[in-house]
Amino acid sequence: MLDIRQIGEHAHKRGESAIRLMTNAPIPICVKTSALGFFNAPIVKLPDITGQLHSINHLQNLTKAENRIQRALTRATDKQP
């Protein structure tokens, strides 16, 4: 999460930054990646530190995150007496 905060809020982190897709695959990115480039559209193509482009679908990631949260909430409420 700090990697996305670093892009969006200029938070600083030592070392190489990486964002993770919902598959948990890390994409090493340049620290100077701009928030505009990352959040410019629902689907963006972002270069990694080698210049290779990666497609990031924010809507798909939000849907997957929402599903994970809903499953966790369901499990948590099912365990309560």
C-alpha cells in the first residue's frame, strides 16, 4: 500500500517500489512514476523499471477487492455467536 501512497501522496520509501496486481505479482516501478500516469483512466498501461508496459485495470481490481472484503465479512459474521 505504501507504494501506491508513494505515487499518489508523495510518501517516501527507501528502496525500489513495486505495485502488486490482484494475482500478487509484483511490478517494479520507477519511484518517479506520477499519480496521473497511474490513476489517469480505469485501465492504464504503466511501464516497469525496464520499460515493459503492464496493463492495470483499476475497475477489475476494485471488484476483486470488494469480493475479498465481502467474503471476509461473511466469514467473520458467521463465526459470531
